[in-house]
Amino acid sequence: MGLYDTRCAITGISLFTADAVMVGLDGSRPVTLGVAGGYNGYGVIENVVEDRNTELIMAYVLDRAREGRMTFHPDYKRDLGAPPRDIESVLAYFERNFCDSSDEYPALALDGRPIVYCMVSKLVWDAVGRAVAAGRATVEDMFADVFGDSPVAAEIYRSALHEVTDQLRDMYAVSSFLRAHGLAWQPPDLDEHGMVYSDEEVAAFVSGARVRFAEVPVVLGALDRHAEEQRRFADD
């Protein structure tokens, strides 16, 4: 299979060659904090920034696998491990659930349910994280706002909330931004996932994002930085 693209869940810009943040979803409900890395051209990220968040996710996956609550389709064992060999493999299982397996036979299932994902440009993620203040919200408030009563998120993070405060604050900011702009956590468009876009289409995605967020300076600044990065990549 050749390289293919995916698009930012907030702005719709191409993530090919870009840094991105992945969030695990149960349907359209977040179950993990964001994990940052570089888009690898195959629907997922590599060179993951490992931190306390990724440690907690990995520990949760391994614990649930030992208990038999998390299961893995044998078709992916050779490439990803069963249980997954690292955090990048966990995220790859989420992506395979979305586009390469079925609800009946998911690549990864937690208590019988597949976990999928969404992906956001890291430039956009960081810009929103800096711009949206948490105010007087405590870590408990932010957790409840982002994850609600999700039992998965609670099992991953409840005992370690104060160890992932920075990541939770960014997630809270992005979640607040989505609500404010009539957006929601959701996986990629399955009809578009796996597409190879022309330079003209990629430029049109940026132009469309500029129109949609014309009154949102924080996003426009991120789009400017994205365009600069793409020009440097093209020059190289």
C-alpha cells in the first residue's frame, strides 16, 4: 500500500508531513488525552512524544490485555504485537479499527467495543491550548468536562490526574474550542481517509480553513505556521 493522507479534525488541512495529535475515541467520546507525534503517511503517527500520559495509556492497555478485557485480532499480531509492543502500535490498532476491520471483528476491542481515534494538527492543538484559559477549573473539573463519566478514561487517569495536568489542560482547551465552534470529537471521514491529495487540493483545504476561521486569530496564526512548514518541506 502506498502513502496516503489524513486531515485535521478541526481545520480539515492535510496532515501529510505534519506533526499531529491523536486522541482515542469510543465512538465520538474521548477516552485518552492527546498523544503527539509525526504523521507517518499511513494513517497514524510515529516518533511519539513519550510522557506520563503515554505511560498511563500503555499500562492500561497491558493490564486490560492480561485480564482478557482487551483483545486483538490475530491478523495484526505480526506487525503490531498482541498485546501491542509500544504506544505507536496501540495507536495503529485504533486506526486499523477505523478503516481496516469491522465492528464484528475489530482489530482491538475493549470489553467487546472497538476504540477509534481522531487526529488534529499539532500546530492547531498547541495554538488552541495556549489561547483558551482554564480559568478557575480544577483538574477534576477539567477531567469531568472532557471525559464525562467515561469508565475508560477514569481507569486510565483517575489515580494520576495531577501527573498529567499540562496534557489535561490542553485537552480541556481543545474540547472547549470544539464546543464553541459547533464542532465535536469525531473520527476521520471514512470516505476521505486513505486519499492521496494533489497540491491544489491541499492548498484548497488551507484556504477553506482560513474562510471558516476568519474571525479566529489563533487558528489563522497556526495556519500561517503550517503553510511555512509546508514550503520548507517542498524546498527540501
